[in-house]
Amino acid sequence: MRLPVRSTLAGRKVDITICTPTLRRVHKRSLTTQQLSSSDLLQTVPVYCVSNRNMGRLGKVDPSSYSQPELITTKHSSLEWKVDFDNTKLKGSVTHKFNVLENNLESIILDVRDVKILNAEIISSGSTTPLNHFISDPVDDIGAKLTLELPQGTAKGELTVRIDYETSQKASGLQWLTPEQTLGKKHPYMFSQCQAIHARSIIPCQDTPAVKFTYTATVEHPKDLKALMSALIEKQEEGRTTFKQDVPIPAYLLAIAIGDLVSRPLGPNSNVWAEEGIIEECAAEFSETSLMLKTAADICGPYVWKQYDLLVMPPSFPFGGMENPCLTFVTPTLLAGDKSLADVVAHEIAHSWTGNLVTNKNFEHFWLNEGFTVFVETKIVGRMKGDKERDFHMLRNLTDLQECLRTQLKDTPELTKLVVDLSNCGPDDAFSSVPYMKGSTFLRYIEDLMGGPEVFEPFLRSYLQKYSYQSVVTDDFKNALYDYFVCTDKNGKLNEIDWELWLSSEGMPPIIPQFDQTLANVSKQLALLWSTKTTEELASNAEVKQKISTHQLIDFLGKLIECKDIKDLTEQKIELLEATYNLKNTKNAEVLFRVMRLCIMARLMNRMGQIIDFANSNFRMKFCRPIYRDLAQWPEAKPIAVKNFESVKDQMMAVCSHTIEKDLGLK
């Protein structure tokens, strides 16, 4: 995922919870999974659950998941969904094929969130056996535990379970748009966003990246809409589409989108999808996708997912991009008109290897997904645009990281570590630029230490090959690094890596590699000029009129925001800034975002309408969260920000509204 707090979940008493009707066993006998029959579970009675609990770590493998991958794992899931736009629900079933890892397993534990379970049963040799089931242990912003009680004597091996269910109208992983909220204004639109732990709101599952499974899906949908998923389309009929994903994925990569969508080709195995009104613009903006894909494969190895399509989302999509296999979701805020923001696509393409193929085992090790992906992204940029651009890309990332530490994480320094503790914090609340930027800087440091790309890239490919289709923790990467280099002349260099310092220290990276500063020096000097000179002095200064790239402009504005004291920060100065760099006519959302933040810093109340309009133009968290955080620090503006948020929050995905509520001090 491309970028766009922490919440402590205190222990709570759960009062009597009326659970779904379940089945109480009247008798038990030793059975294998192939010997179950309906006679083994006889009476249906209501079960009431009383639970006292602290948050703590929900599971041994993953602190954010109740599921038990050390005891049972999902191998394949078959989905049957009917998309109900009238009631904004998914209705249907999932059939999980599990691999039971120990004899006499008493129950299957799955993650759920606001899901209504209608029925659960074991399927064996053409017959079905009902399962006792109940939901318990709800945790705010995390979800709850679904327990499926197994017959005594359940043996190791394959076990098939079908669950009939429907999602809630408030499912955190789904966004439903009315026709009026779409570009075309004629048809509704629905899309999902499951990372980090929102798959549990659309499917009862082992919602942990420690478990990877293949899936098939049959989706019934309005016949005049197009259905897409993070899988290959197997068959299309009127109002019915079937999908198949043969490469195992974690639950957070399950994705669906349904809308009035059309496509244009980008290459031999790549298309871009969007609503009709912007499809040509999208095809032009992302025309380099196939070249990026080939470049990534040159760096990382063969591309295993067959298809690489892009879906340009509605403005309410909360992230820059989401690396759903076969179908990357990207924000429309990338449509700058000059391809200047298309490096987000390079990031999502890189995820095809770093994250999707080799996956962090839980989100405490999120840097193994995102740090590696930014690292590969910068390599793609370097191959396509040169090493100076690669280094400038990383330096810009460090500017963003510095701003993140100063604002978002200023009160939670423990979340600035590379490997974090999520025992009492949800992944959404821990989400920041740290794993992205600090992680990629660590990898660049190691690459330089070991002798540069010529030495390190063969190791990178071997690491990705060694752990393909698996989920890993930081020690797996560390061990792979030592195994690869220990018998080479680079062995001594390994001893120079202070793992504790890099993984556990707070704040900025402990060591900044020697980056080429040529391009960054221009934006650094411009930030110095605009922060120290008066408006009158700048108006006659020839240096500020020099030609700069879009990326230098973005970096310069970001550095200017980071200046503690900007001299003469008035509307006249901002108007001069806009005139000098033609900012009033820009379509670039990254540029507009930074101008809006400067207007807030200058306390320009007469620009409030413009600021709010930008905040409402998209709900990408990278933009709207800092805007709301800034407004929350301006006493006269905070009531306006709160009132506006309350009026639009229902148009946001849950992950966005949830975090902005905290940014505004409302939660």
C-alpha cells in the first residue's frame, strides 16, 4: 500500500452477549474428518457468552488476530456472493478448505467484524454436519472471535467448512456509493479495502497475513455493472462473474469492485479500468505501466500473477494505491496530467514481490512489506530516470518521514520503531510512514555496506525466491542475509550492522546513507530562501524563478512546511509563491495539498473555503488527515473542521473516518 496514532484499547467487560443459535453436542465419539454425520450434533439451543478480557495479544502468531495458524490454516476459499446494493450488503457463503495441523482440535477460531453468521457446517463425502458456533470477545476497532466447535476426535488433515453469512451495512472493509457520488451519476459503485484487518468484515476468515490461501469467487451483481476482483476473470455472464486466484494470498489482499467501469489496454498483460469520463486520461497518465512491470521483473525475478491491471478508484478511496493482486487500486489524485505522480504505480508493482509474494507474518513486521517495496520502487525509478532521481526520491521520503515524526507520531514515539509492539494497538492506529521510509533507508544502508546494487540485488532475488508464497518475520530476513553472505568476502561487513539500533530505536533512521544531493539541494535552497526572505526581497530575486521539476517543487514546498519559522508568512507571500510557480493552475494534488497547509500555517481564514474544498475533494488519508490535524491546532478553524467532518464522514471509508476522529480529538 502506498501512503497516504495510536490508540490504547483498554480492557473492558463484555456484558452478556446473545450469540447466534448454536448446536450443543449430545454425545461425542472419536471421528476423522471423513466420518462426520449430522447425527453427531443433535440439539439446537441458544448459547449466551459472558466474557471478561483485556486486549493484550489476541493470538500467538498475530496480536491482531484471534485465528490460530499454529493449529489450523486455510488452504483455499470458495466465495458465493450476491451484491445487494439496496441494502448495502454482501450475502452468501464461504467454503474454507482447512489443513488441520494437530489431532483432536476442539474448535476453529476465525476473525469477524459486524458479520451475521446464518449457518456453519462441515462438508464431507457429499454430506453435511452442522457446527456449533458463536461470536464472542469483541474489541473496538479490531473485531471479534467466531468459534466453530468441532466434533471430538477431529483428525489432522483436510477439513471443509461452509459458512453462510451476510455483511453489515457498516462493514469497515466496504464502501458503497450512490449514483450521485460517482462520476457518471447513473449507477451505484462498491469497492473494498481490506488492509490491514478489514477482511474480517466481509468474510469470516483467518484475517492474518500469516495465512495464505487461494480462492475462487462467483459474484452476482447488477447486469449493467462490471465486477472485478483481485483475481483472474474465469467467466462472465449477464449479472454473474466468476474469478480464480491460483496464487496464495493473505486475507487483506482479497478485493472486489463493482461499478460502471470500462477499460483501455496498457500493454500485453495490463489494462486500466475506470469510469468512462476519465478513462482516456487514465490511460495516458499510466502509459508507462508495462515498462515499470518489466523493470521490476528485471530486479526481482519472474512475475507470477499473470495479469497486472489498474483500477482508478473514486475519490473516497483512502490510500494512494493498494496492491491487490492482478488489480491494483489507485487514487484518482494521481491524475496530474504529466505522469509526475505515477511512481505510486511503481510502488504497487513492486508489491507483487515484496508483500504479495513474500509477506510479513503480522503487522508488527510491516516494514518487510513496505520498506522493501519503497526500496524496489526507488530502484525502478533509478532504472527508468537515473540514479540522481533514485536518490532524490529517497531524500524526499526522508522529508515526509520527518514531518510524520513531528506531527502524527509526536506523542507515540514507540510507534517510530521499525519493529513495533501491537499488543495494545490496532494496525490502523500504528499506520505511518515509518515502515516505508525508515525501512527502505535501512535496506539502502545495507546495500551500500555490502558493496552496492551489483552485490545486493542478487541477494534480493534469492531472498524473494527463498520465501516466495510464505510469510516471514524480521529474523527470517536477517538469517537469509547472513546465509547468503557469510561465506563470502562480505562476511565482515555483516558485523557492522547494529540490528538492535535499527529495529528498536525511536525516531529518524540512525544512519543516513550517502545520497546524491544534486536535485535535493535545489529544493533545499529554495526552501531556505522562501523561509528567510521577505515577500519584497523574493519578488526581485532571480534565483526563485529558476526552472525546477515537479518533484523538486513538491519537495521544496514540503521542506518549507517543515521550517519552524517562516519569515513574513502572509497572504501576499503565498500569492507570490502561487504566481511564481503557476500553482493556481496546477492539477497536481501533492502540490495543492502543500499549498493548503501553508495557508493554514499563515492562518488565512479567507482561504478556509478553498481548504475545505480540497479536503472534501478526496478522502485519501495522506492528504485529509494532515489537513484536519493542522486545522485542529488552529482554535478559530477547529469548529469549522469538525462541522465539515461530521457532514462528510459517512462518505469516507471506516479506516479514514476512524483516524480523523482521533486527529480531531473526537474519539
